[in-house]
Amino acid sequence: MIYYYKRSLFDPNVKITLTDEAIETEGKEKDIILYKDITSVNLFRAPSFRGIPEQFFCIIRSKNHKKIHFGNWSFLKPFTWDDKSNQYVNFVTSLHSNLKGKNIQFEIGNGKRYYMLFLGFLLLGIIGFIIIAVGAYLNNRLTASLTMGIVAVVFAILTPTFIKGYKYGNYDPYNLPKELLPGA
């Protein structure tokens, strides 16, 4: 089975081919990852962005640190994307059929990353610290106290919201999670 994908304007068109023993990619370079060398397959769903509805991605990692990344939307030209959802579902299903019985970690992720959560809170903390420092410099304890309270409330509200949205874990390759495939 063959799947064509272009991630962005600056990335080359990539042809991904499933054979009996390996995944072959042709883009800037030709590469082969044997099924026996694959260490993990990660399926995730990303929120809509740049006018594209929800996106679905698959990342395949191997022992020798090679990575194949593809999704259900392929870049055509600026502001124009090709919806390849049907081909994506067929390709991902075929990939999993080829990988059944292998010692591979099948992981779920929804496109959110803990480091982004950390960076968001770090930025919020820095902004709060600057406001508190300015309030203290101006000898205005009310400003510093209010800012500290506002930052604490924002942290308390945002933390559960962000963490609830993170869905990670493993899935059964014999039963693909429908919520991580387009059209489900």
C-alpha cells in the first residue's frame, strides 16, 4: 500500500510504502524501516488550525532513531490542503495489520504536550512576577497582593482544564481507537 503526504510548504512530497517486511519512504532521501526495528506507533488528534478541521497524525519510531510522521491532511499550495482522510484510515489500518504480533508499543496521544503546559505556566508565572515586582517597586502592596491572587486563581482554574485534556496511554492494535481516526 502507498500513501503520499506533504507536511508543509518547505517539506518535500513523501511517498510512504508498506511492504511485507518494511516501511519505505521516498522524499528528499530514500529510507527503509524494517517492521522488526519499529519501537512505537503513536496516533494522535490535533485541534483545527489554519482553517483545517481536526487533524489526525501517526508517528512511527524505530530503534535507530528514525521517525516517519504523516497525517490526514496534505499540503498542496499556500492556504490549500488536501483531505486524505479515507486514504489515511486505510493506510493506518494496513500498517497495524502488518505490525500485529510484533513487540511494539502502540501509544495514544491527542496532540497536547506536557512541556507546552509547563511553558504556559512558566510564562504566566514570569508575567505575574514582573507585575508583582513593578508593584513592589512602586511601593504599592495592594497591586502586588491582587496580582498574586489573580495569578493563583488563574493557575487553579487552568491546571485541571489542561490536564483533563491530556489523553495518553496504550491501545490494542487489533482494535484501533475510533476517536483517533478521521470520520469516527
